[in-house]
Amino acid sequence: MPVVLKIDSRRKVVYSAFYGKITDVELLNHRSAIMSDPDFNPDYSEIVDFSAVTEADISNATLAAMASAPSLYSSSVVHIVVAPSAALVQMVSKFKDLALSSRPNLILVHTRDEAYERLP
């Protein structure tokens, strides 16, 4: 799977870095990886980093399914998505619009540094 999952208990953040070509399967399977990690804490903030993604083949149906699924995180948690390219910004913006009720604290940024600056 083209993703690295790191849970930083000191910073209280779940960090997922996707790379290369990502598809519906990778995004959908990643939820299970987070849930099964023994260090996962639903009160931690989340950063999803698409900086190293070279191609995203994600369907609108998958975005809608992910947005309508209950969040793994507490409702007050900040979700930050790093999307450096126009195509990824468009994809994340669609997801953000679809996920207004399930992830009201979703922030779109363009760099990893910006993401860490936005953590609570």
C-alpha cells in the first residue's frame, strides 16, 4: 500500500503520508489500518499528506462513501489534509464539501509545514 502511517503520541497526531499512485482501494483500506493500530487514539488530530502523490485515481463514489462514513475520530478533532497540486486540491475540496457534517474541522493546506502549524 502506498502509505505510511505514524502515530505520534507526544504531538497527539495521526500522520498518514500517501505516495505514488493512489486509488480507491488504498484510501478505503487505510481506514482499517488506522483502526487496527494499537496506538490509535480517537482524540488525536489527523494529518493526511498527499505531497508525494504522483497520481490520484479516486472516484466520486469513494469520496462520497468516505465522507458519509462516521469519522474514526472524536467530533472536535482537527483533520488537516496536505494537497500541493491543483488536482489534489480539487479532490480534497470535493471531499471537504461532502464531509461537512462528519468532519466539520477539516482544513486544506498546501505544505507539511503548514499542516503542523495548524495543529491545536
